[in-house]
Amino acid sequence: MFGSYEHTTPAESSGGPTSHSSLRMKKLLIPVLGMALSLPAIAQQAPKPYGALPSARQLKWHDTEMYCIVHFTPTTFEDKEWGYGDADPKTFNPSNFDAEQIIRSAKAGGFRGIVCVAKHHDGFCLWPTKTTDYNISKSPFRNGKGDMVRELEQACRKNGMKFAVYCSPWDRNNKDYGTDKYLATYQAQLRELYTNYGPVFMSWHDGANGGDGYYGGARETRKINNLVYYDWDNTWKITRELAPDACIFSDVGLDVRWVGNERGFANETSWATFTPTSADGKSKGVPGNANDKDAPTGTRNGKYWIPAECDVSLRPGWFYHESQNNRVKTPQQLLDLYFKSVGRGAALDLGLSPDKRGQLHDIDVASLKGLGDLLRKTFGTNIAATAQVSATGSRGKAFPVKNMLDNDRKTYWASQDEVTTPELTIAWKKPATFNIVGIREAIALGQRIDGFAIDVWQDGQWKEVHKGTSVGALRLVRLPNYYSTEKIRLRITDSPVAVTVAELGVYAEPEQLVAPVIRRDKDGQVTISSPASVHAIRYTIDGSEPTASSAVYTKPFELKHPGTVKAKAFGASGSGATESVQFDIPSAGWSIDQNAAKAIDGDPQTVWYSPRSGKYPHTLTLNLGQSTTLKGFTFLPDGSDHRSGTVYGYQVWVSEDGQNWGDPVAEGRFDNIQNSPIEQRVLFRTPKAGKYLRFTATEPTDSKQTWANVAELGVITK
Ligand code: FUL
Ligand code: CA
């Protein structure tokens, strides 16, 4: 049910929220006070809807819950995250593109749909569009006769997966970008996609807008006023007209909101209702100009039903980079994201990155399959199904407790109007072992519950084990411990109106063999920890896979040279996924100017900020203590939610004496760093020896933030 992939019945495609409940009761005649009640009278007994309500298209989207987004363009072949728009179409030449391999791998992971990035910021269209020459027909792919959007779409339809499109508003190739002419082109592209590849379940609109690009050879920076440039009101009319079932996704909805980060999770309290505003709070906001501070939580009693989508990539980047093959998220990490996105009433949108062949790498395929297996093992059996479930304050026979266990999100149990804090008890004849509780509200009637608590019967009394807030489409409570008990109680502690519960689940996940966390401090001391209790963590430092006979981690150890630490949990039922971290030389013995010790202390949580009063460029000079041959550098920005002054443009120099620097060894921009503040690894054009490294931040991601932040600066010597 909650995570099982034998799909539950999709929500009604027509009919408002109240018809939902009445529809199912057509034949029911219930005697009340000796009189038989007819259909309209029963319908009246349904609780009144509360607050903003989901549309039929949003209800279908809520059923989808997990889908993937696929990035594959010439940018893949350039090993970049944001193509500049100048890549020769001839470079787009996958040796063995296989749409089915991608779609089937996603399906094995439990995903139910695909968002196809039909055009990314580089402007290259993966379908033979009439709107621009910069498209797949100019590439060698299928001798210029190929259509990748079509191949992905058909593979989806064939495998029972939903299909959606992403067409980037920002286009770094188009010569007209920045003028009205381009808007017509963009709208025509949307029309082509909706008409030729529909029905689509989503239309995905990212907020990255304007900046430098190729623009037909102009190679310049173009700024647009993102409040008005894309004329979203009219542009989205096209979506409504040609793709009426598509949920529009952007920073502000209209149907689904961006969760405000690219880490893949919503806030623990996350409301499906939302009142979006612009960055300055003065208007309702548009993609690229939205106040995303409230996006992770939504707005309690917000004006609209705009649930969150949590987008995150399976790899650090959205595009394939061979150098990130050892940083593919593990099944356990993905399961954790599932709990924090889908389990918080939102959706999980996982980035997939085909390699230069045009297929997912084996590591990615295995990880997806691992997630699917974990989900099936965890949610395959609802222990509540064999329990006796009872409730206080029930609304009557039309809303029986069994409606919570029928695997149907449209049928529900409800309390009487005056009962806003009902209690549900789940009892077994013999003690059951569990660590997960799942609750779904009948969201067609709105998001009603404000708070709940879970009690476990232990030693003859109730013991509270969890307190929560928002529920909505789904709340999964994953307890850190397993409990064996004869009964569990769910107490609704706070609700403005009568409560509805559409589904209730109790589950036990297989032993939590969570991947360990590996850290190294500036002196080279490596610490390995695990968020879950496991029998043992075993590790290696020579790059080999840890096995049952590898060293057991007991205390911190030293690693003063470059090397890869691999660790994994071993428990009673086997071993978990491998965590692998590549370290270079530690920063012991280094010094830095500008009081920037926090930028070289080996701790990603501590961040150096330049004074707010300063302005760009900002420069840090690192003294490595001895001459070292450097192949590149690493840069980690502040990754916290309250970050500001994120560095976009950079230049780097190396010098033996700290006086003579010569030409920069690297310069460029950290693509997509604003939304995804992860470690950047940059190789120099050619290695250079030196005792000093100078890092200059030349440009922020947000020109109003004239300061810079650096969480860690490091070097690549190996
Ligand atoms: C962002 C883009 O800038 C990234 O490149 C990526 O496509 C991500 C899914 O959306 O806005
Ligand atoms: Ca039900």
C-alpha cells in the first residue's frame, strides 16, 4: 500500500471531493433511526471539505509519488552541469542509447513516471523541433532521424510508466533569448511537446534564468526581468489547453511546488497548502523569483493546494560524470530520502544521468534495484491488516474502520463533526514487531490533521513513542527502534474539524544496515560513524571493497596521504551498501589569510564568510607549507538553508613564492551551485607545482549578495 507498487486505484479523474465519497456508496442503504437513508442523505454525512482542496489532476499526481528526471544532452558529452549553448550537435553521439534500459531500471526502483528533460539550459532539443536548428536532427544520433523524446515516451508507455516533460525557459543557445521573439519560440516548443508526446502528467519549469551564454554566437550576458519575461499566466494557459492533465511544477506551482532545495527532502512538518510569494513578498511570485523560504514547510491553511516535489539526483550532479561513479547514492540513502519526501506527503523526483553510451551505469542500475527491493521488503506486508482496529468517535457505518485497511485511498474512516481528537487502536492477538507507522488522510476533503501522537502498549501501560504534525497525502513515521507489542494507539491531538483517515499501515523494515558516515579532520584523523545500531562497520583504505574479513572500525585512525576510505555495515542479515570517500592530502600544516581558518579545517559545517560590507572579487591565499604538485582544487560552499553569498565565478593561481603567480591555472563558473551547493572538483589545465594557491571568487550567484562564503577549500594532488 504505502510503498507497494501494485498500484492502488488512481483517484477519480472527474468529480469534486465530495462526489468522491458518495460515488462509492451508490448501492448502500443504511438504516438510521429505523429509516433507510438514500444516496444524497449519506453523501451529506461525509465531513465537509476543509480549506484548499486538490484538483483531480493533483490527486492523480499524489498517487504517482515517485518519479525520475532524466538529463541527457550534449552537456553529458562535455562533462558539464550547465551547457553554454555552443556545443556542436555532432558531439551528441551516444554509442548505444537504450530508452528501455533507463525506464526499466527506474521501474525496478519503484518509480512510476519519468520527466524527460527535452531541452536543458544549453538549448539543444532532443526532438526534431521546427522551432530551432539546434536539435537532434543535426546530430549523428540515428543518422539525424532520431527522436529521443519519442523513444523515452514510448518506453514509458510500454512499461506502464507515466511521462512528463521539462523544457528549460532559459536557452543559452538561442540568438533571440532576451527578446519577445524568444518567448514565441519557447511557447511553440511547449506546444510541440504537449501535442506530439502527450498525455504528460507534469510540465516541469525550472527557475534558472538569464545569464551568460552563447546566444547565437554573441557570447554575452543577458539579463531578463523574470517577473514578466515569460508571461507565465499566458504561457501556462497553453499547458492547460493542450495538456489538461499535466501538473505544472515550478518554484510557485501552479500545481506542484519546488521544495526549495535539491537535497531531496521536505521539512518534517510539510503542508500541501501553500501561499506562494515573490522574493520581495510583493506579488505571488514566478519561477526564478519566488520566496522559497517557506517552500520546505508549505503554509498551514495556505491559499492553494500546492504540494511539494523533492528533486535530487542519484549522483552529486544532474548529468553523468565518470568522476562521480563512486558517489552514486546507495539504496539505504535513497530509502532515507523516500521517508523524508514521499513519507512527508510530497513526491520524490530522482535525477537519472545516462552515460555517454546513453544508458545508466551498472552502479546506478544496482542502486535503483536495491531501493526497489528495500521498499518491497519494507512495505510488502501491512501488519495492521491482521489486527483488530477500533476507533473513538466514529462517524457511523458509512465510514467504517476497515476503510483504512482496504488499500484504497478513496475510502476512509471519519470521526463525528464534534470529535476532533479521536483515537485509533490497532491490536493483535500476539505481539507484533514494527518500526514504521503510515497514515494517509482522505485529502480530497483537504488537509485536516494538525497533530498526532503514537503510543505503544508496554508493561501494562501506554508509552508515547512519537509526536508529529502534518499528515496529508502520507506521513511515514520511522522509529529509530523496533517495538514488539500487542497494541498501538494513534491519537489525533489537534485538528480544526472532523478527522479522516484513508489508510493506516504498520510495517517492520529489514535490519537497518545504513551506510556509515566517513569524515576526516584537518590532521588526517578519520572517523566512521553510523546513524543506526549495526553489528560492525568494516573498512578498507586501499580502494578495495570491504568484506566480512576487512578490519572492524573501533576508533579513529590516521590517513595522511591521498586515499579512498570505503566502509560498510555488517549485521545479522548481511551487509549494507558501501560508503566511499576519496581524500587528498589533509590540511595539517596549511595556513590561510583573511582569518579564513574555517575554510581549511576539514569540517564542512564550519564556513568562512567575507565581511558583508565587501565587494567582489574576494581572494583567499592558501599556504601549503611546502611546494606540492597540484592537479586541481576542490571547493565546498555553505550548504545550509540560510546560506548567502554563494560563489559562482572563480579564478585560481598557483605560485612557489606567493609573489609571482603567472596565468590562472583554472577559471570558470560553478554550474547550478545556487540550487545544489555540493563539493566542486576542478582539474587544472596542466598540473603545476607551488607552495601557494590563490582562489579568487569573481562573481556571486546573486548579484545583490556582495560577499562570499567558503566552507572548504582543498587541493587535488592524485
Ligand atoms: C535546475 C537546473 O538548473 C539544473 O541544471 C537541473 O536541471 C535541475 C533539475 O533544475 O533548476
Ligand atoms: Ca481506504
